[in-house]
Amino acid sequence: MKQYAIHVGLFLAACVTTYWHGGVAFAATLMGILVCHEFGHYIVGRIHGVPVSLPYFIPLPPQISLGTLGAVIKMDSPITDRNKLFDVGAAGPVAGLVAAIPLLVIGLSLSDVAPMKPEDMIEGNSILYALLKYAVFGRWLPADGVDVQLHPMAVAAWVGLLVTMINLMPIGQLDGGHVARAALGQAHETWSRRLHVALPIIGLATGGVMFGVAQRAGKDALDALNYARHGVMPWMVWTLLLWLLRRGGEYHPPVGDVPLDRARRWRAVGMLVIYLAIVTPVPWRPVL
């Protein structure tokens, strides 16, 4: 009973901190997406007989975050069966997206299109997010000095897409890492190392492009650097996060030699397509 009280207490605390950050619509939407994500892992893990815990939600002060750092689920031992590992790893992101996409469409329908103000921060586009905005508003945004002024529900659902994108990076012990490890076996360790090295390079390249764009817009070098840092910093943070997740120098515990069955191999390709559809190279940037 005490253990259940810990899970419920952390969940309620995260509800309070997300409400503190963005109000009822924001908190309900974001926590709903996170609950779907985590219980996707939990339910599929239980179906496969994997000893997974209920999710531990992580509340954070809203002054330094969105009110939560998501949640974690504990396992008594690593999953070595590659088919089970794929199912458990993929279930969370898929369940989260099933919740996030319709909530984002509803949130966008409650939002307005208006001129951007100099102090505005623009949320990043992914392929999926740009298409959803086009479906709702009939135009590509931002454009011609206007953009969507997001309703709190839309903000939270967009954050849900971003969190899913981060989780689906095919590196280490992120959800995407579990999926990739199941698909590639032990070769994934080498690919994790290569992709980890690539992350800061992508960040620097993104920052370089943004620096050039800012200078062409008439910004001086200092303002252009300030603009460019919004493209560099997220990739550096993700690089650090993955470094902290490494245990004993390994990106992911070993798995068995039996490969994924044919159906799951195709689903693994589908997970890669989903990841590419929600990649957001620059999560936030100021108006130029």
C-alpha cells in the first residue's frame, strides 16, 4: 500500500506543478499524454510477463521546467528477448502519440493565427506538426509575419510530440534505443556510439545555419549568435543526457541472438518513419 501511495503522490505532485506552469488545460493535456505513454509501457510489459513497476512521475518547479520531467518505470532485470523488448519500447511512444495527435488538433482549432510580436518565442516545426497546422488553418505557418498563437492545450500537445521525439532517439536506453537494440542486436552498441557523437555535430551545424539566417536578416554578430544558440543548446543537452544514461560504459544491456520476427522488423521501420516525422531540430527560437 505504501508503494502505491508513492506513485499516486508523485503523480498528484506533477499535476500540481504542471497546473502551476500552464493552467488546467495545459496540465490535463500534458499529464494525459504522459499517462498514456507510461501505461503503454506498463501494460505491454505486464502482458509479456516483464516485471515492470508503475510509473514514477517526476514533478519539477515550473520556474525551471514545464512542471515535470516526465516519468520513469523500473524493471527488476533487463529484457533480453528482442521481440519483447521491441514491444515494450515501442508501446509508450505509440500510446503517447495516439493521445497527443487528436489533442493537438483540438488545441490548434482553439488557437488563433495572429501577427508575431518581437518578444515571441516560436515553437519548432516537425513534418507532422507542420502538416497538422496546414490541415487546421489551410496554410503553412509561420509565414508572412504571422503564426499560430497556441491555446494551452495545443502547447501541451506540442510538448507531448517533442517529448516523444526525444524518447525515440535510437540511442542508448531511450525508448528508441530499446527499439533499435531489438532490431539491430549487439550492433546497436556501435551505432549508439556513432549517433551520440553525431548529436553535437548536428547541433553545431543547426546553429551555423541559424547564424547565417540571422545575419542575412540584418542582425549583428552578437544577436546572430544569440539566435543560433537556440539551435545548438538542445542537441548539447540531449548529448549530456545520453552520457548520463550510460552505465558501466555500455549504452544498452545485451540482448539475445534471436532476431525480430518479420512483422516486428516492419514495425521497426515504421517507428523510424514516425521518428523522422516528429523530429524538431530547433524546439524554440525567438522571432527574427
